[in-house]
Amino acid sequence: MKKLSIVGAVCGFMLALSCLAAETNTFAPSKWAVSLGGAGITAGDNIGNDWNWGGELGLARKVDLVLFEKPVRTDLGVRQTFGYGTIGYNKWTTTEEVTPPCTTGTETVTTTHSDQKEGWMFRTELFWDFNIPIYKRFSAFVGPNASVNYGWDQNPAWMIGPEVGFKLGLGKLGKVDTLLFTRVNYDWNLSGSQDAFRVSSGFGFEF
């Protein structure tokens, strides 16, 4: 119930922001942003049980909103992540006849074994980040995202959750603004599997 309540709150937040964007008609020509970085993912009951390392490419449209009579710049976009790591477990059983100590008969003992499977995993996600200026070229961002995971020997898994991060502007490269970013995501798995924790860092380009 707790997970469903949190997911419902995130969905409500995304719906409210969508309505606000429609009312303010803010999709006038603005800026685009491209991000390129690396990503690490962990999942499982204990952090580090399952892992995945890879890269990501993002494309976002700069959307200007008016919240509480103040302009707010947001990034509305799509991200593609790819990585290699654990994607589940192989499980099998063995049966053998053993002779217990101090007895003449035998007993049948069944043992369950498991090991981790490894392979490629991909993620396609939508996100909407709200930028918060902090000091000069340093800013923060926060927002919701929804994604689908898929890959080798895997069923698609639908995820939703919040993300938060920081940006540091590096200046212009020609007519393009460059920056560094780092971001943290927590993904609630709507398909009934394990939740996941992600950390990403890389470069951004705005034009």
C-alpha cells in the first residue's frame, strides 16, 4: 500500500504539471538540451545484490513555466540508457541419496542452487525536471520520470519515480552552452520485481 500511495502521488504530480503546461501555453521556441553520460544501477533486497553499468543519451526541450507568478525553466525530454550487468538468477535443484551417521538406511536430500545471470539491459524513459538556480553557474533540478526496462532474456518492467541532481555550467563552446551534471534516481518497479537505485554523471550541451 505504501508503494502504491507513493506512485499515486508521483502520477498526480506529473498530471498537475501537464495541466499547468497546457494552460500556460509555454511551448514557444526555446532551447534544446542534449546529455551524454555514464550510469550505474543497483537493485535487490541489499544494495549491491544486482548491478549494471553503462551509458545514457538524453534529449530535452526547454519549457518555460510560470509558477506562483515566477518563471521556472524546465527540461521535458526522453532518455535512452544501456548497460551490462546482472539481469536475474538461474535456479536449479539436485537430489541425492545420503547415509546419515550411525544409521544403515539412506535419505533423499534435495538442494536448491542459484547463480546470477548477466546480460545487456536497456531503459527508455520520459522525464520532466524543474531547474533551481543556486549560485551563478551552479544549479539543482528535481522532477518525476517514468520508464520501461528491457533486454536479453528479460520481461519488460515498468518503472516510475523521482530524480534529483545538480548542474555546473562550464561556459560556451561556440554557440553551445556546456555543463557537467550528476543525477540520482530511485525507481519503483510497477511490474512486481525489485526496485532500483541509479546514479548518473556526464556532460550536457544546450543550444
